[in-house]
Amino acid sequence: MEEQGETRKIQFTGKSSYIVSLPKQWINELGLKQGDQIRMVRKGSSTLELFPPKFESRTQKKEDATIEISEDEKAESIVRKLISLYFLGFRTINLKSKNGRLDPSQRNTAKEAVKRMLMGSEIISDSSSGITIQVLVNLLELSVDGAFKRMIHLAKSMSNDAILALKENNLDLAQEVINTDDEVDRFGFYIIRQLKIAIQNEHFLKEMGFRNARNCLGYRLVVKNIERTGDHAAFIAKDFLEFKKPIKKEILNKLQEMNNFSLTVLDESCLALFKEDYYQAEKTIKKIEEISKYEKKVRDSSKSLKDDEEIYRVRRLSENIRRISEYASDIAEIVLNMNIEKTLKKME
């Protein structure tokens, strides 16, 4: 059935019933037949939603999942399983031990993962025999765009604060940057969960504002790039905590200029994404090439350095900032791929 819809006449049958025929293609695609029941839900004053029972039964299987943990299972394995089930859209996740009792360290691992990584999740049952996690967040309470904008804001703040920590010789601020990386990841995990649900449910796909399932893949790639932006801001902060030595003011000023440019093009790439603007994305990709000028300024300002350790640090800081601009370029490329067909249609 075409996305723009089609018009069908309302007909009157019997003494009090009105009927509208359903598209044959839609019936065939869902494997429905005469006599099957379809649930109707009224949305507002002018919208009815149709839910085929076979489709509902498939989605209901996502309500509950149970993980059995072996006695010697490592923390990273437990966390990976929790994240995977969260991504798959399960509303309740049960963690149980194969031998009847969870090790205290395994329980702490699960509880810490829920707190740090799984947005909208709460532990509703906790004992030595097992843990039950409930995903409470409603699909539309926090939109994908809303979560994504918050994620971008956090990643940008991390990058700015990492440079500020260097300038102010502020160890506490550097540690806060590293802690914020968990928040960026939480929003990323939440968005991925929503995207997976949208791909499996056409109704939610439209509710979330996506034209098609392919755009979900584009957003998934964008999320990964924003996560990596936060990671590189954290690397800058970790460098400072590791060496605990200031960097020359002149070099820091050049690094800050480079960082400001990288965040500007990141902003422009994400704006092109939200506006679905192919031409803005093209301009941004071209603009990002200017990062080499800022990188050269950093190199020139560091030529006076004699200490190999300092030279290495400046080079590493510069590389982390450059990577942020590369992620901005990747996002702009994704925008091109997501919107090329729409752009070509306008040119016809």
C-alpha cells in the first residue's frame, strides 16, 4: 500500500453498520483471511488504528525474558546479555542463577549496569536467588529526536569541559567529563532500543517520525558517531588525569580553536540530519576539510617543545579533536544517503 494512503468510500450495511473495505495488498502481506479478527483502537476524535491479531501476538513475545547465569560467569558477559535484551525491547528481564544463588559480585554488576546504562529501567526485585528488571519508560515519553539532542548536548559539553579542565588545571572537572560518558552511552542505548522496536512495528515507526525502516539504520550509525565523540572527549580528560601536567597556554589556545571548529561542524551535521537537508550536509562535508588548517596551527605552536612526552601529549590531544570532526563528516555522509532519493525526486 502506498505511504501517502488512498481514499475509500464508507458504505452502509444492514440497519446500523457502516463498513470500509481494507486494501487487498495489506491483507495478503499480513497473511490475513476472511473471518480473522482485527482490533480497532480510537485515537483522538478522528483516527482509528487497526491491529491484526497475528502481529500483536508477535510483539507480545517481547514482554518477558530470563537470563540464567553460571557460577563462574564474568561481569562483562552479564552486562552484554542485559544490554542485548534491553536492545531487543523486552519489558521485563529476569536474572537467575543456574545453581540457585547469584554471587554478590554478579548481583552488584547487574545493579550497576541498570543504574549506569539502561535508561528507564528499575530493579523491582532483588535477592540472592535472582534480580528482576522492569523497563518502565513509555515509548513516546522521550522521543528519539529528544534523546538524540540530549545526547549531542552532553557529548559537546564533555568536549568543551575536557579542554577547560586542561586550561584551569582542574582535576575534578576532568573526572566529571569521564563520568558523563556513561550518560552519553545511556542515551545511546535507549535510542538503539527504540529504533529496534520501530523496525519491528510499523505503527511505532510512524509515531517516531521515520519515513521508513532504512532511516532507523541511519540513526543507528549516527548514534555510534556521537558515542565515539563522547569517548574522545573522555580520552582528553584521561590524558590530563594520567599526566597531571599543564600544557603551554599558546598550545592550549590552538587546541581550543580546533575543538570549537570540530563542535561547530558536528552541530551543522546534526542540524542537516534533523532538517533532512541534503545540501546542508554537502556544505558541511566540504567545510570539515578545513580541520587540517587548525591542526597545522597546533603543530606550529608546539614546535618549540623539547620534551618528547609533551610532544606526544599534544599530538594525541590533537588527534582526539580531529576524530570528532571526522565523526561529524560521517554523520553528514549518512544524511546524504538518507535523503538522496527525496532530493532526486525534487529535481525531476
